[in-house]
Amino acid sequence: MKPAPFVYHDPRTVAEACDLLATRENARVLAGGQSLMPMMNFRYAMPDHLIDLNRVDELAYLRCEGEVLRVGAMTRQRDLEFSPEVGKRCPVLREALSHVGHRQTRNRGTLGGSLCHLDPSAELVNVAALLGGTLHVVSKGGARDIPFAEFAVAYMTTSLQPDELLAGATLPLPARGRGHAFAEFARRHGDFAIVACSALIGLDRDGRIADAAVALSGLGHAPVRPASIERALRGEKPGAAAFKAAAAEAGGFDAVADAYVTAAYRRHLARVLVYRALEQASMRALEAGNG
């Protein structure tokens, strides 16, 4: 199929893009197009106006500033994947990106496009939840910040207003010495995950878990940060007993069923992937401490 008729717009500045969003009914923003264009071809999405951001250069930036990573909405996934600073300061992001589609997908796909598409199993959405990022939104009426935890309101539905545009994100960088891991299960490489889990673990001088962060995606309409698991891990020795307990709790979370898998199967994957992610993150934390 081909897309329904639409009017194409090619702004060069954020102000021009915001003006178009404010004055055009039923407008959609085009970033990398890796999700939107197939949806338009199948007529799942039928905008009357398509606003292409690919020539808005001010939306493409990537900077490590102190303890945060600042990323423009139009920054290509491939640039994130091969950034030396990202690889050094936020390796969990690089690891997650290796699961995003294929090389051609990442060449075109953007951070902002992935976050706004908000597929519940998308890898970048998972890592944004893990890191607890802040999203920067602009419109003709001004700017505002949205904590990522408040960004998703329903299945593939964000809290952006129709006239608002995602300009960028600020992602807190993991503290040095933290072990990281990203694990997912997909039907084939390049597909969205059925379930994915990312983890960060920091150890104290006695080798116990000082802090832990876990993000699970694929169970519902948005990733979850299970605070109960994170609290229970603190003070524990990293090992099978602690990780089995965390995995068992993850296996009890609510999950959705669809045409491909049952809710029970998603809960099973949650158990397995939480254990694997925590095990790998703790091993890397130990290696960092011994290094």
C-alpha cells in the first residue's frame, strides 16, 4: 500500500517547525522515518501534514557534560552507538543500541523518533527508563521538561500535546565503576524485543550491592522500574540467591498477551532476563572494582 495524501513541510529551524505544528491540523513529525513511514504506507497513520525535521540542524547534538549526557532528538542512533564518550561513560546505552534493528535502521533512526514512537519494547525507551532521563519539549508557546517516568500515558501514546515537539533529552550518566547489562529476547535479531531488561549495579568496599537499577520492558505499555527489586538487592551479596529472589518477583508482575505470546510467557521471560542482566552487571562491577 501507499500512504494517504498529505502535504509535506521542510522546516529549517525549531521555531519554524513549532509554528507548523501550531497552525496545521492533523500534523505528524518525521524524524528517521523507520517506524512512521511503514505505518503511513499501511495507513495505520494518516496525517494531513508531514513535518520533516531532517534539516533542523539544531536538534542534532551529542554532549557529555559533567555527569549527564545531552542528546538532541534528531541525533542518529548510529552516532550514539559509535560515540567514544557514550561507550566510555554509558556503555549500557551502546549495548542496547546493538539490538536496535539493523545497521541501516540505526543509520536513519533517531533518539527522538524512538522515544516518541514509544513502542513498549523499544531498546532506547528501556534505557531512558533505566537512567531516569528528562525530556525537553518545545512549542510555539514555550518550553517544558518532562521526567521520562511521566512521558508514557498509554500504549504508544506520549504526554506530548499536539503542538509540542521533542527537542532533546538529558540522561544521567551511571556512576563510574557501575556494572551494566542489557538482555532481551526477540523472535529474530532486529525485531522489537518480546521482553527486555537492563540493569546497573554498584558495589561497596565489602563487595555487597550498594545500589541497583533495573528496567523491564515488554510487559505492559511502558517500561517499569521495579523499586521493590532495587531495594531488596541493596546490601546483598551479588550471587544466585539474591538474583533468584529478584527474578522470582519479576515473574509475578502483570503482563499483557498478544497474537504472538501469552502473558505467562512474558512473565517467564522477565524471570530469566532479570537474572541474566543482574548476573552480568554484577560481574562487570566486580571487574571494574578489581581493575
